[in-house]
Amino acid sequence: MFEMLYGFDAIVSGLLFLCWGISAILVRRLPFQVKRKKFLLILKFLLLAIIAAEFFVILKVAIVMINGIGLGWEFAENMTVGSLTFLIPVSFFTAVYFLPRIARTIRNNGTDVIQQEERKITADQFVQIPIRFLAVVSFASLFIAFVPLVDPMAPKVTLLFGFYVASILYLYTQNRRLTRALEHSQMLVWPRFSITRFSLIALSIVIGSGALFFTAKEESKLPGVIAMSHEISGHTEHSVSVTELKGLPLGVPDRRITLRAEKKQVTLSSGTTIEAWTFNGELPGPEIQVRQGEVLEVKLINKDIEDGVSIHWHGVNVPNAMDGVAGVTQDAVQPGETFIYKFRADQAGTFWYHSHQQSSKQVRKGLFGSLIIEPKEKLDTEEEISVVYHNWETKNGFVPALGLYDTLQKKKIKPGKKVRLRLINADNLPRDFILAGTAFQVVAIDGNNINKPSDLKKTRLSVAGGGRMDVEFIMPDHPVKLIAAGEDFFDTPDVGILFSKDGSSQGVENVNSNKMKNYPVFKPEKYGSPLSTPFDLSSSFDREFKLVFDSVPGFYDGEFHSLYTINGKVFPKTDMLEVEEGDLVKTTFVNRSFMDHPMHLHGHHMLVLSRNGKKVTGSPWWTDTLNVAPGETYEVAFLANNPGIWMDHCHNLDHAEIGMTLHLNYKGVTTPFEIGKDTPNQPE
Ligand code: C2O
Ligand code: CU
């Protein structure tokens, strides 16, 4: 609905500008007319143009109102402040003041000569200025439809209002000249086109916008070194460095693993080869399996990734020193170097790990793998299969695949067995999965169990970029098919897994990614049964933050992009979320942009309180990566119980790379590490 309304708004804004623009040109010409016939003709056109314009004003008001009421004030804010506050009163004034006068003049079929009275009506300042000003406002309105004023609105709104005032002053002085001339003579002379004046105006526009562009480009250049400690206030004698935040002493590890980052050519099931960056030569990296409560030690060795690597344990609330973010909790590990990660695997569930040095590039190239923490009490499932979705970069573009399978994979499973699929989306965009041929249950989201899941069928499971979903089913006598797809490639051949007792596909339900477009999407907020939670919507929060996302064309580090801003800003200018240990924190996400933003908070789990203003009514929905779709609003809460400096960013890593990231900072925590091109660390 959001995208449609915004598109509609852009179209109406265009039509509005067209109608008021034409009206402005016509009304300016009117007093200069000599022949009454032509005068009347123009007047009639003007009448039509104004009526059409007034209609579009009403339409626009309706659209903005529907947006505001349906989606929230944030979705109506830009248009209301920037354009409607002027459009509504001025166009209303024009309708009541000028329209009756035009109508009267047209009806009055007098002589062939224009009456001085008629001319005066059209030269009236209350006619000329409002109509021409409406053209200015609707131009701005069209502009705002594409370049929002964004939060914080104040500076741009001041600029816009200044522009409005300047144009009214200009129109006023011009009109003064017109009416004065009219007082002195019957006839007005259309001002001669002055090439000098025209070129002066054109030149100043070119120079002005060029200068604006250039300064924006220069200003966007990132400093070579960004100290991640720099902004922390409350930097007192009690301050603690992230490097000290290792948690409780752990003793001898239960599980030791070595992950070696190395370049390697890997072949997909279709035969396509990839110049990959791997862990231990495998793609995806080796699956790490531990039991809940065990101490895991991972030795990271960088063989030949020139820019360095790191490992972040996505979704696991490790102590801050183990979080693996280059420039925040450690330096990137250079070729030939090693780094030891050690933590207790306290939460059971489906997780993944990936490099958090140049994450957008390194994850794309393959530096990631699944991390499964088995619960203390063994699951009653007999088959557990990790399904890792990724888009591999090949010579012929991106290829969707589950693990290394870019073709349909076949797996034999005995009927009657309980199967758990651990779906992991290691891609930037939300990905849809569908399981055909059996009823199934979603038993966990982001490693958090769902309370009393119910049976589902013909339902699209949309997994956020970086998110996970665990699905269980009992293997039937006939085959079951898992299909993965995304909106950007509904028409490509199926990527998925065929489960059957004997490897044959006989009797398989015919689904394909094209067909699944019509299946309803799984709604976690209504799924399962409620359970008491440590906090909810009615809790009193120690801190509340609101993060509004916009798409704004602009520069990042000297390059032009469609930026995704958080409260109008991109990193390193984004505000940080400053908390103290023990705080109960509520965060509201509002997505006014046209892309999905899977928001990922490190080191904590967020409890979803509401989606689009509606309370979550199903099982408690805990998440670490929450997809906020265009037009959506979410309220989430978390307990600040894991001191450190934590990233909170969009897990569309391409968005994070151009600044869609901020940090959750605990008061008194500092870091010796730095980010920037003059340091070894580029976390995104
Ligand atoms: Cu999966 Cu900040 O990362
Ligand atoms: Cu994003």
C-alpha cells in the first residue's frame, strides 16, 4: 500500500505542477492581451486549468491523509509540512476569490474591447501572486516526492520556507510594476526578452547548483580515521575498554576449531565456478556445531585475504570483546595473522558467522558459515538440515543457491521421520521459502523457540537478510519439496531441495517460485501462543529511540548513491544509542524508504512489541535481525545487559556499506580501535 500511495502521490504532484504551472503562465499573460477574443479564450483555459489544479489539490490531500492515518504521521509529515500547509489555504483562496470573478467576466459578452475593469481584475495582486506562488509550491511538492525533507527536518524546511518567502517577494515586486503601469496607461507592453537577463539567471542557477553539488560531495568524504570511542560521553574513571569485556573466565574449551580464510575456486552443482573467499576452502564455510553450555574456541587464521578478516557470531550474544567487528572490538586480522575467539555457547539455536571486515564484499564472496548450537536437552528430531541461502557472484552475474546447489538438490529421508530445516538467509534481500507436500511448523525464529507453533501449509516463509527460521515436518510417504526464491528472480529455474524416500520425484506437488507469489506470507506476530515476557508494551522504558529510514539521493565518501538514512543521517554522523547497563530500551523503526531494511542489533535480542501499530498477539517474537519493509513501523524492546559497543545496522550489507549503520554504546565503555581508510579496519 505504501509504495502504491507514494507512487500515486508522485504522479499527482506532477499533475499538480503541470496545472498550476500552466495557470501561472496564463495568468501572467492575461493583463497584456489586446484583443478581447483572445483575452476570453485565455481566461477560459485558465478557468479549466485552475479547476483541474484544485481537483488535484483535493486528491493530494486525500493521499497524504490516507498515508498519515493508515501508516502513521511520519508518512505524511514531509508533504504536510513542506507543501500542504501552503497548497491548501492558497488554492482555497484562489478558488473563492478569483474563480467567481473569471466566471463573471466570461459571462459578460460585452464589446470587442477589453474593459479596463477586466484587465484590472486579472492584474490584481491577489490573483497574480497566489496562482504563480502555487506553481512554485507544487514544484517543491514534486521535488519532495523524490527527495524527502527527512529528519531532522529543520534545516531543509527553513531553506524551503526561505525559498517560498523569496518567491513571494519577487512576485510581489513584479506585480507592483504591472499594476503601476496599468494605472498610467490602458495598454501594457509585454517585457522584451532580454538575453543578458536570461543568461545571468541561467548562469547563477548552474553555478549555484554546481557549488551545492561540489560541497555536498566534498563534505561526504570520510575522514581517514574514525575513532569509535571518540563520541562516548560519561568517559569517567570507571571506563572500561571493549578488550576487557570478555565475560567470565571460561577455562579449557570443549570444542576447538580452526577457520582459515583463504581464496579458492569453488564449483557449484551446475558446474559454474566461483572465485571465492572461503573458510577452510569450503563454501559456505564449515558448519560449526556445539552443544549449549559448551565453551567454543575458534582460531581464525588469515591466509591470503589482503584487506584482513574477522569473524562475527551473528545472533549469539557473546561478550563484546568476542563480537568480531573490525575497528570496534578488534583490528582486522591481516594475512599471516591469527585471532582467537572464545565464548560459551549459552543460547541454543540456528546462527551463522561471517567476516565483519568489509562485510558487504567478504560475505558476498563467501566468508561465512552456519553455527548451530544444539540445546542441552537433545531435540526429538531425527534429521537436521541446514539450508543456507546465498547469491553467488559468478562470471555471468549472481546465481541464487542453497549452499553450493544452484540446481535442485535431492535428499533421501525415511517416511515418518521428524525433520528440522534450519533456514539461514546469508543474502542481502529477504528470501522466500516454501515447503510443498506437507504441513509444517515454524519452530524458531533467529534461534528463539516459538511457543506452541501450529501447522502451516501453502505459506511463504520470508526470511530477513541475515535472519533464520527453523521449520519442522514429519516426512510423509510422498516427496516434499523446499523451494527458495526472491522477488528479484521469481522466473529463474527452481532452487531447492527435493526430499523423498527413494530419490524419485514421483508424486511431488508441483510448485515453483512463480506459483508461490500467490501464497500468503507467514506472519510471526500472529503465530503460536502468547507467553509471559520480561517486558511488553506497557513496561516503563528507561530509554526510547526512534529510527526513521528514508531513501535520499546523495553522496557518500565522495560518490553518488541512493542513500538510506537513519533519522536523516548516514554513518559516521548517525546518532548512537547511548544506554547504561540495566536499561530497558525501546526502539521504534519506521521505514519511509522503498527498500527492505533487515535491522540487526549485535549482542542482544529484541522482543517485537508491535508491527504497524498492532500488538504482537502470538508467541513472543524474539529476533536479532528484523526485516522492516517499506511503509512498515515496528516497536521492539531489549534489555541492555551486555555492556560494550555494539553495531546496530541494516543487514542489507550494501546499505550498511554506504552508512546505514549506528552503534549501541554503553556509558563508560571505550575502544582503542578505529575505523577508516587510514586504519586496517573497514567493518562494512
Ligand atoms: Cu551479521 Cu553486523 O552482522
Ligand atoms: Cu537497508
